[in-house]
Amino acid sequence: MTASLLDARTASRSATQISDQLLLLGAQISATSNLDQSIVEISALKSKLDDSLNLFADICLAPSFLTGRL
């Protein structure tokens, strides 16, 4: 459940900002989990890789979960 909320928001970006940045970068982020593991993946254009990885790091390292959604 938590994995599905990873792209919702971070400490510095709203869900809309994340979505807009992904569109501008031509990137996709997906997150899945099961009892044994959690996986977060990014697919990005080589020419936009640095910016895409910065966004990816923010999503993975600084998620912000709204209490009502957990």
C-alpha cells in the first residue's frame, strides 16, 4: 500500500508538480511491493537522466504521506 503512495507527494513537491515534471522529462516511475521486497523503478530519457534521477531521489528519500490516506 505504501508503495502505491510514493508518487503522491514529497516534502518539497506536490502530486501535481511530480506529475508535471515526469511529463516534461519524459520519465515514468513505478513502485511495487510484496511481503519480501519493495521495488521502485524509473524509466527516463538519456538526455534527461540527471533531472529524472534528482526527481526519483526526492520521491524515494523524502516521501510525504497524508495521514488520511494511510
